[in-house]
Amino acid sequence: MENQLQADDFLNSYRNRIDYIFGKLMRSDGPVLTDELAYEMNLGRTTLVNDIKKLRTEIEPYQLLIQGRTSKGLSLEGREYDIRQYVIDQCYEQIYRDYPLDREIVTMIETASRENFIEKGAEEAFKQFVTLMLDRYLTGRSLAKLPEQYYALASYEAFAAVDQLIDKIGECLDIRIPLEEKIFVFLPIIGMRTPADIEGIKMLPLDDSIRKLMQEIIHQISIEMEINIGNSEFSEEFLYHLMFMVNRLRFGVHLTNPMLIDIQEKYRLAYQMGKIAARVVEAELGLVVTDDEKGYLASYFVVFLAENEHKKPFQ
């Protein structure tokens, strides 16, 4: 009865119901009957049907579909990579809240993170990717061939550490984990937030294209806003931020910026600079910079402006 009461309370939330339905569909080996799902969730059929309609709309940008009719049975259709992307972006906590990693695997990850100077946020994201990867791979839902650009990640110096770690996890579970799965769990590392101590991440070297990109951003801000950003400690940190951001945009690693509204409202000058920087990235690389990423760009300009005490009013 206690478990039932907890389940009822959990499913009183529309968001939790959507996540539960998606989790059920993504793990099912066949069509899921609506009546059975409604009974399992202790919901009225009308409520469930409405929730499914909303879920269909939410997963559409991920190229995912819910096929079938509510009276015949429903199934989730789409690429495995897109299913995982949706889970990471939208519902990981709800679907995997009762799916902890083995203590031995957690220890392996934490040890590797310390040895490779991976900051805490990236370590937690890595744990999520590993949990999701193992669940899907061990239940026969492995990744198919990835787009060609993803395989270039295997040549990164930092990938060697991830490759070795995942092999150790595979030995622990008595399985062999393929390259595609290793590349998948590498994504939160190449797309992590820039750590406070950048000295520890020299295993992720900067390339000349990132330096050129920063110079173009500095040039454009100087032209449009008459603010000169010279070489400073800011430059080195900003270079790494640009590299990680470009990786996130290129490989679909999404970050939510909890300070976005505050930055937009309280630091309008810095946010304007962030928008210029985003426009340069879009023009030079053909990538779409999200508002969350614009906010992260602006946060660097907030620090720069504070250090240099610019008094130019926002226009």
C-alpha cells in the first residue's frame, strides 16, 4: 500500500506521467496497450490519451514518433541515438532515479576523473551517460553506426582515458563494449563546462581554429561596441569555453543555463557581447547557438567588464 501511495503521488504530476510513459515505451519490446498502461498508472483513459498527445509533440524535435493507435498498441520509433538524446535532455532523473550504478563502477569513474582532472559537473554527466549506455546496451539496444564526424573523436588524446575506463567496466560486467558506445559516453567530456583550473585539462588541446574564432569575436565586438578585449587570463579561459561550446553544439550536448534570465536582465551589456560572439560562431561554423549558450558566453564578458571597469552604457 505504501508503494502504491508513493506511485500515485508521483503520477499526479503531468511531467512525471510524460516521463513514465516515455520510459515504458523506450523499454518495451512490443506495442504497449493503452488500457494496460492506464491500469498500471492508475489513470483514466482520457488523461492518458491527452498525455500521449503532448508527449508526441515534445519528442517530435528529436525525430522520434509514437506509432500505432491507442486502441491497438503504441510503440516508440526512431534512432537509438535520438532516444538517448531525449532521455539526457528531458527525463533522465525520472527514468533512472532507481537505477544506481554498481559501487565498483562508480569508484572506477571517480578515480579516473581525479586522475584526469575532470571537474565534478562533467563527472556527474559522465555517470549519467554511462548509466544510460549500459542500460540500453545490456538490453540489446546498442547504437548503430554514428555519423562520420563522431568517429574523429576517437583520435582525441582524452579519448584514450575513456577508452581504457570503459574497457575496465566491460571486464567487470564480462562484456565487450563497442567503439560507438565509447564515443557516446565521451560526449560529456568534450562538451563539459570549462573548469576553474584549466591547467588540468591540457589533455584536450586547443586547435588554431578556436584561436582564430576568438580573434574574430574580439574584432567584431570592437567594431560594433568599441570595447577592446586584449590578451589576458580571460583569453585562455575563454578559448577553452569556446572549444567546449563548439563541441556541444556540434555533437548535440545540451546545457541548461539557470542564470540565463538574470544575465539577460542584469548584465545587458555583457549579454549583447555574448550575442555578437554567438553570431560570429554561427557565421564561421554554421552552428546554431542556443540562448543558454549565449548566456554562458555573456558570463565571461561579465567577468571581463568587471575586471576592466568599463563604463560604456548599454545601447
